[in-house]
Amino acid sequence: MSKNEIMSKQGLHKPRDWPLSIPRVLAAALGLILLTAVLLKAIDMELFIRQITAYGIISSRHVVVFSAWVLIALEFALGVGLLVHYRPRLMLLLTAILLLIFVGATAFAWFTDATQHCGCFGAWLKHTPGEAALGNLILLAAAVLAWVGHGHAQVAQTGGKAWAVTTVCLVGLALPVIFGFSVSGIFGSDSKTGPVKLWDVHIQGLDYIDLNYGTYLIILMGTDCLHCQEAVPQLNMLAEETDLQNVIALCTNGESERLVFVEEFQPMFPVGQISENVFWRLLGSGDIPRYMLVRDQHVLHTWDQDVPDKDTIQAALSQ
């Protein structure tokens, strides 16, 4: 009998099992990342839906909303399943497939320059599609390593784990509603004509403007939006028309980003900042840049992407 066998029999030597725990640690880490992503998406479901729409892969808004909802429930169930170590090889396989889809979608957005934000973690942790694609590749590699590491190891399963994962999936479906998401907020605010009453809007940097009184052409835009940047010359022409309404732009960008935009594109109209919640509520189901013709706090008409000309605006005012 060898020395190691004697020591093992006497309990003096135990084989190292720490390599076997690495796959489980990787699985748990992936579970925590998925749960974090789910919560941040569910907190601002409207923004998450818009970020998916911006990819341009799915054209139907109903399908986008359904996909976002199912994705949140699926990620929630997978995250909990990985944490409680329920059927780890199956959970890791499904996670790897999901991450592979994420890699494809973010890579598509990266190469087509469809959007500047990936939507992976909602509005809290912003990443470009390129950064997200690389991050998803790393997570995919971790999922594959954990799947291989589990091999054919037997994992004790309990009915409690199965019930937990099933319950969590149902809770995941309810998460957006719990955090205040309303489908009418997406589908009920896309009418092209009003009147739709404008809520009180606080504009940082433009405190002297009171949208409750007067006529305005409001542009909902982003300082990094290419369509918005290209529209500046036409908007400058409208701003110079003395017989038309005031032209103002509203965005969610901070002061430094707005200053860079003003310096580079020389808009002849003021650019102010509003909160993201107000921005997305005003945008409704439209696309940026969105042009809103407002009179005394009421939205008379909206146009998306294409700048309305002077005659079109005057016709809307006379209605």
C-alpha cells in the first residue's frame, strides 16, 4: 500500500476538490449577473423596449414588447437556477444559447451603427454595442467553461429547487408590472394628432421657458443621434422664421455633452435637459428626433425623424 493511500485511509490526506468548485463559482457569478441585468431592465421597462427597438432587428412593436417581457422572465429564472445549482448543465446550456443571441444582436448593432446603447443593463449601466458584444463573449466563454467543468457530475436535485425556478419564472413575468410598467405607456401615446396635454416639464438650463403658455416646436433628440445632428441646418431655418413658434430642443444629455453639441453643430435654438422618465414619456412610441408642436401645454401634432417644413407647421396650427 502506498504512502498516499495509507494517509488517505487515516484521514491525514484528502484529495483536493477545489478545481471541482470552479464551475459552480462561475455558474453562480453568471447567475448574479443575470439577476442584476433583469432588475435593472425591469425597473425601466419602457427604456429597455426602446433600446431593443433601436437595434432595428424586430420591426413590430408588439413583438418587441413581448420579447422584452419573455426575456426578463427567462433571465430571472436562469439566474436563480444557476445560483441554487438546479440542473446546472441545462441552465448553463440555456444561458450560453442566450448569450450567443446577445453576442449576435450586439455585434449587429455595432457593425451597423444602429444604436449607441446596448440596453443590457437598462439605463443604469450604459455600454455601447461594441463593449456589450465583447462583454457577452467573455460571459459566453465562462458559461461554456462551467458547462464543460460540470462534465457528467451527479448533482442532487430536489423538488424545492424545481418549484423555486418555476415560481421565479412567474415572478419574472410580473416584475415589469411591479416596477410600474404600463403597456398603454408604449402603445397609447403614439397618436399623431392631439390634443394631448403636456405634463409639467422642468428643463435644466432653460429655466426661463414655460411650456404652459405660448407656442413651441419641441425637438426630442439626443446629442449623439446622427439623425438629430443632420437635422440642425433645417431646424436653424425654422428658428429664423419670426412668424413661427419658438424652437427648442430637449434631451437627456448632461451639460458637457450639450455644450459639445452646440459648439460643433451651432444650433440657433436652445438645447435643454429633461429627466429620462419625462423624455421617454413624451417620446411615446415615436422615434428620435421627434418634433412636437405645442400650444399652451397641449401637443397639437407630432412628426418623427423628418423635419416638418414651414407650410406643414402652419397647417397644423390652423387646425
